[in-house]
Amino acid sequence: MAGIYIHIPFCKQACSYCDFHFSTKLNNKQKVLNGIEKELELRVAYIGEEIVETIYLGGGTPSLLSETEIQSLLTKTNSLFDVSSDAEITLEANPDDLTLDKLKELKNTSINRLSIGVQSFFEKDLRFMNRAHNSSEALDCIKNAQKVEFLNISVDLIFGSQTTTKEMWQKNLDTFFDLGINHLSAYSLTIEEKTALAHQVAKGKVENVNDEQNYEQYLMLQKAIKQNGFEQYELSNYCKNGAYSKHNTSYWQSKKYLGVGPSAHSFNDTSRQWNVRNNLLYSKAIGNGTAYFEKEELSEIDRYHEHLITSLRTMWGINLNSLNVSFSDLILSQFYLKVETLNKTIVNLSAEYLTVKPEYLFQSDEIVRELMIDFEA
């Protein structure tokens, strides 16, 4: 099984915290879309003959695309790959795009899952983040999506923002759970280099993120999900009734995926590949047949570290039986020696699995560092 990620690198405006690749200029949109369809043709062999079980249109803001543009990309994908009849097909969307008419158009495509970037139901937060939507649109778009029977909906929220008090965060959570949605992605605000927010912090115009506040709001989230019957299946992802994001779960379980479009990443178990972060260069290179990506062949130690980073973010953790058949005795001996030194109040270790306890998933990177091997196997 494999997944396909399609990066749509366009936005109406730049959110202050975002470091993903995008452009607010839409004049070359069609060239980029043509390039994406051409790249799908060029890279059809990358995931071999794997059945495609997920397609994810991310960005950027894919909801800027028209019904025709979205369906053209999906039709091209289906013509080239063996796409499962029940594939999860997700569109990332901003609330201001999801009018009732737009949602009705999307129902005419094969999109069957929406990931909506709400971030907050408070105007103060939205203005601070420089989001394009307002608080009314944040609420209305979800209700309209439910009205036209989009049954698989995920909402993004951000906690730890300089403008988000614990009372506001609790209200955001209450609002989300009252809507009856089965999937939540909740992210701690981070200051990424070269973003508007990083510049504001560096200039002293905005205070840095408060780690204590961040963790307090994370614990509030932990309490709320338990009270509402949700489970945390990954560091930032929560669901009810087994409504996992199949696409993102495939990343954490090290399944193969093909990424197309400017800045998109790909992984096929033996190599990692990433495209140029420039719309014009991408379109030109695709058109004239020159290089538009860099590629890294993964050594065994690379694959081991990759496995640690992805697996330990999830409730499933590391499957020890799978690990034992995937890596050499040299790596396994080092792994098990390091496991013995781990703080057992933070991890669970059984005969079959190593997992980070839910209340400590926020610190999973520290566990990963402890298990890393500093020699070339």
C-alpha cells in the first residue's frame, strides 16, 4: 500500500507562523498544475506496483482550486496508478473558501475527506496569526460541510499562541467537541525560522512562545480528549471511533509515498526525494526535462533513525518483531542496550512493542535522541 501527496503551492495571504512553501501570486497557477500532472507521469514507477490507498491534496491552500482543477488532478492520478476503490482522498481547506456553493462543488469530485485549517474560533487569535478567515467563517464552514454530508472531517487547532489564554483554549476545545467531529489535529505554536512571526519575535514586537503555557494547554487538551472519548494516536492527532487519518498514518508507519509539486517530499523505503521550493523553477524544469529535485539514498542507519522518529510519535510505537527482521544484528544490539537505559516511567516496554506513554508524547523527541546510534553501521 502507498500514498500520493500533491502539493498546491498557493495561498491568499501568508500566515505569520507558516514555513511551508507557497506563493500568494496566482498568475502561474496553471503552469504549476500542468507541471504536477506531468510529474505524475514521470514518476509513475517510484512506488512500484503498490496499490494507492490515500491521496492528499495539501499546501498551500488546495481549496483555492476550482472543481475542474481538482478533478483534473485526481483523474490524472487515477489513470496512472492503481488507486483503491475506497481510497481516502483528502483536501486541505481554509474556512473562507468553504462556502456552501464551494462545498457542493467539492461533493461533485472524488474528495471524501476535508482537513479544515480553523486554528482558532477567536478573532484575536486569527488576526495574530494573519489568517484569511474570521471566527464566523470558522464555525459556519464546518456546519455547511456537515450539511452537504461530508462525513469525514478533520479540524486543525493551535494552542500555546501568545494571544490564547487558557480560558480561550478551553472554549476552542468545547466548541470543537460540540460540533460532533471525529478527528482533531492540535498543534503547539512554534517559531519557525524565516517566518513573519520569527521576525516579530526577533525585533521584540512579539513575545516568544511561553513553554509553561504551552505545556499547560497541552495537558488541558489531554484531559478534554479523555472526557470526550477521543484517543491520541499521534503526538498532534486525536480521533474518535477509529477515524484515523489513513494518509498521515502511512507516513508514521513508514509506508511508501510519492510527493508531487514544488517542495513535495517522497519516500520509497530505500530513498528520500524532495522537489525544488520554487514554482517557476519547478514548472520550467518539468517542461524542459531538467532536474527539479534532490535525492538521498538511505543507509541502514538512516532508515533506523527514520523509523525511530516516525514510530515513537504514535500510540503504536515500535513493533519489535518488525524491527528485528528489518535491521542488522549490529543495530539491534545497540538499540536494545539503549532501551535498557530509558526511563521506564516515560515508556512502556513489552515483548512486542516499545511505546511512549500518552502523557509524555510531548517529549518523544527526547526518547528518539536517546535511541539514536552515532556510528555508521
